[in-house]
Amino acid sequence: MKKQFLFAISALGVLMASCSNNDSPTAQDGVMAKELGVSVNIASTSTTRSLIDAFSSGSAVGVFVSGTGYTSKFASYAYDGTAWNGPSDVTKKIYLSPKNANVYAFYPDTAGVAPSTSLDMSAKTLQCFSPANQDFTATAATDYMVAGGSASDVPPASLTIPVASSMTATSYKANLYFHHVMSKVSFVVNKNAYYPTGTASGAVTKIGLTAYTDASFATLDATRFPLQGILGLGTGTYTASTTNATSALALTGTANANEYNATTPTTVTAYGLFAPCSSLANIKVNITVDGRVMTKTLPISTVPAWASGYNYVYTITITPTELVVSSCTIIPWTASTQDAGIVN
């Protein structure tokens, strides 16, 4: 399952005489004006936290609609720590007419008050970026999310997010569920029974993923570790850029491997947020522990790729002589209905 954010978007705005999101709202077909507003429900966390489990002050989401008689008009909603606030300028508000509209939304609205160059409202796509180098808590990454009109979980191999559709002035409340776009990759690093105990040993300073560089792999490298891609806001489909990829990812920081326990420890040592990739074949994991690099080929028998919205947790055991990749588990994100604020 993937963690979800629910936005119940209601048009508390007025209708327009000719176009649903005109700059000057008026009544149409006897329906009085109402302003577009949002109520926000935030998903809970599971045993492993997502990067976004609560919105902070200054967070913003982007919203636009499409349909016959509608222009591609963008509106930004910002959170002030207490409530969500829509555009104060009437010319920047979105209004619904009696005609059907589809509602598209994404997080974050990086421009704040206007669509950025990475947003194409006509094509209904958003360009997403993923840094190759991150720290152990992925503070350099962006937790992109896209809204759909359904809370249903979808399989990782086929991400389909139907938009909220057939919204009109009389049916103006659209429930939008936000899904994670990137893949979260976590590492649990444990000592085995023979590794020295205590905080003076087991210092982890880097976790890297590296593609093999032999000739047979070189032609496939662009499908691994994409650094950017295009997100379909109407489908949730992520299309990686094969011309913008790297042969290595790296997490750097300071952490200690978990002490040996007969019950396998599950405390996460480090995690990153990366673009989904279609194949993990011929990938090595390299861990720098106590100043030396230990390497192991990443197993792909159960997890051959990373899909959008899933957290892949690799459990790795360090011995005095080698790494052992014990398993990879997909940790679910569960939804809840914690009300975080209402616009209007």
C-alpha cells in the first residue's frame, strides 16, 4: 500500500457567465457564486515513516481543472501552520460551471503562486527530479505526490490513479487522494554475532548503489537510477528520462549498525528517495563501515525494480569479512483521516 493524503476540494466559489474559471465570477443558470476551497486529511505513518507525514507551515499544493469550456487555470493553496489558504486575488481563483470538469492536483507546488516551467497543464504532466546524492534522511530529495479521485491501493507494477471527474457547480466537492511518486529505499544495517560490539565499532558513513560497468551493462545503464522523469498527473504514471541517469546513487552520513540480536533488529540505518527504476539487475550495494568498503550484489529475485509509492527496506548484515543482504521487504503505508485544516 502507499501512503495517501486526502484533499476534499469543494467549490465555494461563484459560477461564470461563459467560462467556468473566468476572472470575474458571476451566477450562471441560476446558481450563485462559491469560492473554491479545500479541506485536508493527512495520512498516518506505518512502522517506517514516510518523508511527508504532516504538512509544515509554508507547504503548498497546486490545483487546476480541465474540461469543455474550461481554460487551464492554475491555483496554489498554502498552509500557514493552522489552515490552508487559497488565492486571495479573485483573478487567480478557480470556479466551476455546470459543465463537467476534471480536477488535477500535485505536491509540492514549487512555484508557490504560479505554475513552474516543470508543469505542463495542457499535457497534464509534471517534471520530477531526484538527486543522486542524499544524506541518511533524504533531506535533499523532494517527496512528490499526485492526487487521484480514489483511495484504492494499486499494484506496484501498474500505477493507475483515476482523477476526480465530472465535477460541476452543483457537484463541486472532489475528494483527492495524494499518492507518493518516488520510491523510498531504506537500509537496515545489523551486526552479526561475530562483529565487535559497542559504539566504537559498526560506524556506517556511506551506503552506495552502483551499476556494473562492463560492456554488456553499459547499454542498459540509462534505465537504472534516472535523475528525472515526467509524471502523468491524470494517471500517476512515471516515465523516467533515459538521457538523464547515473550509474551510482549514494547516501552519506553518520550512523551505527544495529547490535546483534537473535531477533533481527528492524531499526532503519538510512534511507533515500529515488526515481522509480525499471530494473535492478547487476546492481551492487556498497557500505562503508568502520572505514572500509564492503560490497555485495543486490538480490533481484523478489524485488527486480522500484515502483512509485513503495518503501523498499533492505536488511543487511555485516560480518567481520563480508556483507549479507538478508531480505527486502515492502513496508506498507496506511491511510487515516486526521483533519489538518479547512479553507473557507
